[in-house]
Amino acid sequence: MLRNLTISGPRDRTADRKRPRFAAFSAAGAAALAVALVLLSVFALDLNLNRLKDSFGWVEHTDQVLLQLATIEATVIDAESGERGYLLTGNAAYLDSYTRARDAIGGQMDVLTALLSDRSEQMQRVHSLRPLIDSRFAEFERVVALGPARMEQALAILKTARAEQLTPKIADGLAQLRRTELALLDERQRRAQRDAARANLLAVAAGVLALTSLALGLFLLQRQRSRHRIQQLQSELIHVSRLNTMGQTASMLAHEMKQPLTATANYLQGARRLVEARESPPPANIAEVLGKASAQVDRAAQIVGRLRRLVDKGEAERTAEDVGATIDEAVALVEFGRADIALRRQVDPRLPRAVIDKVQIQQVLVNLMRNASEAMQHSARRELMVSAEPVQGMVEVAVADTGPGLPKEVADRLFQPFVSTKPDGMGVGLSICRAIIEAHGGRIWADANPAGGTVFRFTVPGAA
Ligand code: ADP
């Protein structure tokens, strides 16, 4: 039996308006923010990577410059030792290292110029170094040309060269270039480290914010879901409440109708007895008509009584019934609006009896057949087929029509109460059918009829 339930009133809209502003910030918004922050974090890391690459590039460049400076220094020393060796020993082999150094120095200075071309202060140093190296190599040239044969003159040139301090000046120039290059590398690396630290901080902050927005998004999603669930529960409660009201109304109606129905039945009995007791013969079919009328009143009283018991206590009277006969009686009860519906009935001969409350199952059949005949009202083909067959210990009954099929808007809510496409329909017929069938331990469902239209099927337990 359905119990009274308290349903809360319509939602308080002012409360909605008072909700904090951030509630409007949806889960999707939070997720989008999280994605944007992750992208920002990736961008910062990428920037960092590029800085690191730059930093490696600078180290490599400085290495090349230092190597070139060392090569030039070695070349000057080679030329000098070749010159001295030749002068002191007269051995021509010493001339080779001098010649190699003389041929190489020009190219080596060009490479150095190319390496330092983007640094104007270094370029100035290179420009002031070049004339020193040129003068030094011119001296070598002259000394070597004089050779050991004219030792006196050669030594005089060497003396002048020492006085001019050309070699130490070249060494000093190269050392200055080296120092500046190392200082520059140091400054660049420190700047790169500062930038990297900033970019790392940005990446970490963006990452943390992304995680926070993600968590916020999940929280909001969860909240949206629970709100949706609450709305669903509210609408289910409203349905249950309406069903409850309907149950109470049905119970009251059943109670109120019992007396007039009993009285009508008594009057019909009395009328029949009076007609039978009359001297003159009554009209030929009056007794039969009165008999039929009282049978219908009895049936109405039975339905009302069972409905009342069902609503009050959820009880039903089940006995093993012949399904064919149950279908036949139900067919006889349906008032088909149009006479031209072709009705066929097909009952499997192997069908066992069904354990059912016959009156209730007939209510289901009448409902399904009435719906089918209404659905076929405007169809060219109007065929109604009621069939029954055994399926795994159950009896499966099918009511098939050739109507237009189920309207899309109600197809997945057919068995819910108050779902109807008819202007004057209450939309409770199928929900009552489902309640009756499920109370019998069976199932009810609808399929498209392969021949066009709809087939409603239900199962009820077969007798052992
Ligand atoms: P009602 O008949 O009062 O509308 P029902 O619960 O019996 O309530 O039916 C609900 C809805 O299901 C109907 O309004 C109709 O749209 C649809 N329906 C039921 N039976 C059929 C059928 N045989 N063919 C097409 N639609 C049907």
C-alpha cells in the first residue's frame, strides 16, 4: 500500500538568486581553465628548454674562441722556436715549423675574426692584435732570410724585437681576449639561470593552479550531479505522491460504489423475479437482458472489491486459470469503437494454465486491446492479434496491432504514470498494467510489430 509522503513545495527561487556568484562558474569552465594553465606551464617549460639550448650554444662558442686563441698563441710560439732553432743550428728542419706557422697564422686570425664578429669590443682587440702579429712575423721573415750566415745582423734584429716587446704584447692581447670571453660566458650563464628560475617558477605556479582548477572542476561536477539527482528524486516523489492520491481516490471510489452497485444488483434481481412472476408472458428476451445486466453489475462489483483490496492491502486472489478462456472473456468485454477491426486469437495448445488473478489480468488485456484499437483508428489496415505461448515455465501473452507504432516522445516512458499522447488520456493505463503484471512476478514490455504497429507482451507464471 502506498503511504502518505510529504513533498516539499516549489523551489525557492530567491534562494537561487542568493547563491554565491562562483556557483555560476561551471565544471566545464574550471576544466577549460585547468587546460589553459597546463598549456601555460608547458609553454614556460618549452621557453626554459630553449634558454638551456642557448646557454649550451654560448658555452660551445666560447670553447671555440678559447681554442682558437690557444691555437694562435701556439702558432706564434712555433714560429719563434723555428726561427731560433734555425738561427742557432743552421738546421733547415727548423724552418719547417716556422713555414707552417707563417702559412697558418693568417687563416687562424680570420677564423677568430669570424667567431667574434658580433662583439664590437672584442673585434677592436682583434684589430689591434693583427698589426702586432704581422710585425712579429715580418721580423721572423727578416731573421730567417739572414740565417746563421749573417748571425750578427740577425741577432741585432732580435734585440730590437725584444726591446719592442712584440711577443709579450701579443700574449697579453690574446689573454685579454680570453678573459673577456670567459667573463661574457659567466654573465650569459648567470642571466640564463635567472631566466630559467623565473620560467620554472611560472611553470610550477601554473601547474599548481591547473591542479587546483581541476579539483574545483571535479567538485563542481560532483555538485551538479548531486543537484541533478535531487531534482530527479523530487520529481519521483511528486509521481509517488500523485500515485498515492490516486490510490486513495480509488479506494474511496471503490468504497462509495459498493453500495449503489449492490443496490442495483438487488433491484435487477427483484425486477427479474417480478417479470417472471407476471401472469401474462413477458417479452421474449427480457429475462436474458436482465440476466446480462446483473452479470455485468456483479463483475463491476468484483473489480471494485479487488481494486479496493489491492489498494488497501496489496492483495490479489490467484488461481490456476485457462488462458484461452481468460482472453475470450476479456475480448467480450472490450467495446471496439469501430466494428471493422479484424480480431484473431491464437493460443498454443501446449499452453499450461496460468496462476493469475483472472479479473486483474483481464483488466490488463482490456487495457492493451483498447489502446491497440484506439491506435488503429486512422490506419488503413486494422488487425488485432492476441496470442499466448509457453516460454520457460511462464505464459507469454502478446497483443499486436497494425497501428502507427509508438509515438517517439513517450516510447521510453510508456509504463510511467501520467504519460499520454491522447487529448483526454490520463496516462495511467499502462502503469496500472505494469503494477499488476509485476505483482504477479511477470514482466511487461513493448516492441515494434514486424508487420507494422506495436506488440505489447507480458508474462505471468504458468501452473506447475
Ligand atoms: P492513455 O491511454 O490514457 O494515454 P496509457 O498508459 O494506456 O494511457 O498509454 C500511454 C500512451 O502510450 C498512450 O497515450 C499512447 O501514446 C501510447 N500507446 C499505448 N498503446 C499504444 C499502441 N498500441 N500503439 C501506439 N501507442 C500506444
